[in-house]
Amino acid sequence: MSQDALAQLRALHWLPASSPLLTAPLLDWLMEEDSMTRRFEQHCQQVTVQLVREAFIDAGELQEEGDLLPADQRFWLREILLCGDGVPWLAGRTLVPESTLNGPEQMLQQLGTRPLGRYLFADSTLTRDFIDPGQVGALWGRRSRLRLSGKPLLLTELFLPASPLYRALD
């Protein structure tokens, strides 16, 4: 499941926010400015993280993601499944340029099973450059470039079939 979900995440096709495929209930989820962890907590008792992979990768392993980040040689990669009451609701992939990992931002390498949103949205220096909605098959996702103290990271999220996003579309 986790490798399939991450393969689908990497296959997302990006759409303009004006796409006719993007209905108001869908945009309500995909363009969420606040923490998705917080939003999920409104739909379950407990949000947990299943860590799939954490490691440095070389710039050569990036695909088009590299166009959205500084030209560093190495990037911290974190791939997870975010679960509501133990059920995978979201596959997440975070890419952090090595140049971002100085000062307090070094904590990004030590999140373990702590949701990224709990760390990011506790920081008053957090800003978001953009949110791109995307689709792969019947699944929806999004990517955002966020900045901590002006230093970028890229977060890509795929909403899995059990996600409350899809209940909102029924």
C-alpha cells in the first residue's frame, strides 16, 4: 500500500486552480491553507504517521520537483502515510533542500512519527508560496512550496481513497 500510494503521488498531474474538474467541495480541501493534520483531526479520534522513508537524496533523484527548489546537491526526503484512526488517509512527500536545514529548521530531520503540520504550523515564520491541485486516476492531491524563515521546502500530498475529502464529494 505505501509504495503504491507513493508511486501514485509521484504520478500526479497538476491542474490550474481554474480547472472545471475542481468543484467547490474539492477546492475546499485542496486549497486548505491551514494544517491538513488539524483538518483531519476534525474527522477522527487520532491522527498518526507511518514513516515510510527518511533520507538524504541527491539532486539527480529529483524529477520536476527540482525546478521548484534551489539547486542544492542534496535534499532531505521524508515520505509518510498520514492515518486517521489507523487508516491511511494521505500519502505525503516532503523535500527539503540541504541549505534549508540550518538553525531551527534542522528539526525537520528529527520529526520521526510526528506530523509535519504540527511542526510547521507552530512556527510563526511559515509562509506558503503556492498550492497546485493535482489528479491521478480517481485520486486527488496537491503540492505546496512552504517557507520557514524564508527557506523553502516542497510538500506533495495525495489523498487516499479512505480520506474524508472523498466523503465531502458524495
